Amino acid sequence: MNNINNKIKKLRESKNLSQERFGKKLGLSGKTISSYETGRCIPPLYILDKISSVYKAEMFEANEDTKNKIKQAMNQLQELIKSLEIMFLSD
């Protein structure tokens, strides 16, 4: 089990939540949480960010500069996705 998988499991257990209830607050299934905890799947950065926001927990250790760069990159990706949706999904 890698560090992220272990952190997710420990966070969930510290909140006394089942995988199903933990995932529900994130819009995920219990099976998805299980796959993250066991290492079958690696959670994408936006899920780690969501876990951090919803549960007020730090999911990865990085200095402030690195965190800011990650947030900037995520914002840029979200803007790109919005632009592509407008381009391809507009009538």
C-alpha cells in the first residue's frame, strides 16, 4: 500500500466512516474508495483535492510553491475543459 492509499484509509477510519459513506460525500462509490485504499487504482489529483476540501485533510505533502503550481495547473485544465465543451457541445 502506498502513502496516498494509506492516508485515504487512515482518514476514513479516523472519521469512523464506511467506504460507502466516505465516498458518498465525494460523489464516489464505496467500491471506488476500496480500489484507492487497496492500490488497485490511483486517485486522480482532482479527487485528492476534493478529499482535502471535504474532509479538511492534507492528502499529499508539498511545499506551498508546489501546491500553488498544482492548483494553477488544475485551474488551467478546468478552463481548457470548459473551452472544449463549449467548442464541441454547443449547438
